[in-house]
Amino acid sequence: MAFVRKTQYIVLRDYTLRHVMTQAKDETISIRTSSEIKQLLKEAAAKEHRSQASMIEILILDYAKQHGLCLEKSVAAADHG
């Protein structure tokens, strides 16, 4: 699977990728995974010139777009002030 870096705007209702990626980071996620998955994450992030956290965000946003998941504006506003 090849990762292609390009400027993209993923519309999540009234939000764009740029808006979601520039919001204050006020939540923490901790996961357990295999060393193989961790290595793939490191390689993908390096190839995209991103941090591992940013790469995870991109992967989640891409998944959301592909599967029709939406971030409701009212929920996002309530979560972030």
C-alpha cells in the first residue's frame, strides 16, 4: 500500500481536514500493538514527513471519509468549547 502526499480537504460535515488537524490537541490515546504494526507506522510517517501522531490522524480521517463517518458540528463544538 503506497501513501501519496497531497493537499486534500476531507469534508466532515462543515469541517475540513485542515480545520480538524489544526484544532487544539486536548485528548490522549494510548494503544498496545505489535512491533510490526509500530514499525509500519514509523515507516509510513517517515515517508509522509509526518509525526506518528499526525499519521494516525490522517489514517483515521481517511477511514472516516471512505466509510461515510461524519463529525457533527454540534458535537465537535461541544467537545472543543
